[in-house]
Amino acid sequence: AELLNKWAASSSEYSKDLMTRAAEYARDAAGVFASIQPQDASTVDSFASSLYWCALNFATLCRLGGGGQWTAEAACEAAVEAVEVAHRMVSETTPPHRIAELLFVQGVLGFCRAQSIAAGHLPDQVMDSGQTLQKELLIDSLRLFETAYQHWCEAYGERSLQTVKAITMIGVLQKELNGEEAGLEWNRKELRIREELQGEVHPRTQQARRTFTSMIDSKLSKQTGQSSSAEVSSADVAHYLEENKEFEDADMGLRKPDTLSALASPKSKNSPEYIRWGKVSLYCAELLNKWAASSSEYSKDLMTRAAEYARDAAGVFASIQPQDASTVDSFASSLYWCALNFATLCRLGGGGQWTAEAACEAAVEAVEVAHRMVSETTPPH
């Protein structure tokens, strides 16, 4: 029940077949542990886990419109029943993290019902409040996820695989109810935690990265009037990052349109704007590489931009005098991404103004410069 849920969740779209089997496995497990007598602590815990996956899997099946012998309505009823049984198991001795699991699965059930209504699988209706059932379900789900998040933070801390599930869903619901801006910080938080705990190549990390970077792209497209495939300047990215407090030392003046154009190609080296341009370029070099890597095939356009951002960053940090430890570290990171991004662009056959040969030469040059920086004090990493 758990394995098939995670397998289905690791792809961009849940599979009806997998979720039908996952739901039925959970139902079978719940039946087994409910029948065992006497009910010791281990059996009760397994029964609670079975109900959790039963509710979660049937709720997802409801959202998908049903599968196998299960209509959307029947799947919804099975999920509701599992939640009700779980509620009856709650006592004064139930630990907070178990309460959080129940709140979380209730939130998922409400969200899935709302999605099923939106897709036409379940009927909608106007409630006494004047809002639609779908809207009320979304509002209630957000409240439940926020409460589960608080409980899990208390039990495990924020940087935990349990807590990050609530963070993911809060981001989804905030975006659904209040727009992309409201969900952005939660999406960023999810990505950072998943990168740390699950690694950069984990399917859920890649999914979180796609969500976050697509929201950045959408934000920038709206700000600049460019399509998502058009090149975005460092100034635009600096503006975006400053608005979202990505750089603590960002100047409030960056919000002014006249300073944005100046930042795009700063004239004075060693100026705060020039250094910030280097930081933003370095950030973009890494971000666009990871964005490109999160799809099944690297995009030439993304890798061209990623390589050029890395080259710009390397140029900035090479020129800064005097070279303190922070500048040297940023220069080394710029060379790393310069070599990596141009090497990938070479593999793709080049892109933009770069032929495969020219991209290869740029990557080799970055590696050679990095080699010349190595000394006896260079740390092993």
C-alpha cells in the first residue's frame, strides 16, 4: 500500500492502476489488523498505519475519478470510512505525531474531493456560507495541513520527511486559494528540505524543483512581459530575488525600474551592484542547471543560459580586488558551474552562439583556471 503510493507519486501523474492496487492493499491490511485478537500495541499501530494508507490511497483514487471497480464516489466513501475509524481510535494517550497524521490525511481527503469536483467526477453544491462545496473543502484542507505542520514541527522539527509532506500541501493550497505568490515561500522551503534529506536526484526533489522553477519563470514572465522561453536578464532575476528576500543585503533601490536597467550591465567593477550581479548570475547558473536536469532531457536553451550565467559570474569574481576568502570561494563555484554547464552544452551539440567545439573549449578553460587555483591549503571537497 505504501510502496505503490510512493511509486505512483514519483511520476508526474499518478497512475489509476497503481493507485487502485495501492488502495486495495491498504484495505486488505486494515482488515487483517482489525481482526487480530488480542490487540497489542504493535497490532494497533499497524492498524492505524493501514487506515492512514487506506484513506490516502482511496482519496487519491477519488481525485483521479476512480479506477478498477471503484467509482470516484465509492473511493471517496472508502476514504471517509477509514478516516472515521481512525478518529474513533484517538484517545488521550494518542501521541501528537499520530494526531498530525490523521489531520494530514483529512486534509488530503478534502483536497482530493475538491479536485474531483473540479474535474467533474463528483457533484458540487452551494453551501449555507454561500461558497461552493469545492471552495470550502480547499479552505478546510489548508487549515488541517497547517495544524499538522505545527504538530510535526513539534515532534520532528521542520527538516523532516514527515513535516515536508505538510509543507508541500500548504504550498499547493496557498497557490490554489491565494495565488502563486502565496505558495512560493512554501515551495522554496520544500525544495531546500528535500534536497537536503532526499538528495537532488530523488523524484520528489525533482518534482519540487520543477514546481519552484516554473513559478519563478512565471513570475519573471509576468514582470518582464517575456514568454517563458525568452531570455531573462540578471536584473530581472535580481529584482525577483530581492523581493523574496533571497539576498539579505539587497538594496531596496532595486525595486526602482531605473536601477534595474543599470544592474543588467553594471559599469563600475567592485561596486555593490556589480558584485550583486555576480551573485545573481552564479545563482542562476546553478538554478537553471538543476531545472534542466529535472526533466528527462536537458534543454539546449536552458543550458545555454546556465553556461552564460556561470561565465558572467566567473568574470565578476575574477575581477574583484582584493581577493578575500569569500570572493575566492565564489570564483571557484562559478568555475565549477561554468565547466559543468559548458560541458553539458558540448554534449548537446552546442546551443545559441556556442558550437559544440566552442562550448568544449569554454569548459576546458574553466577547468584549467580551477586547477591553477589549487594549493596545499585547498580543502579536500
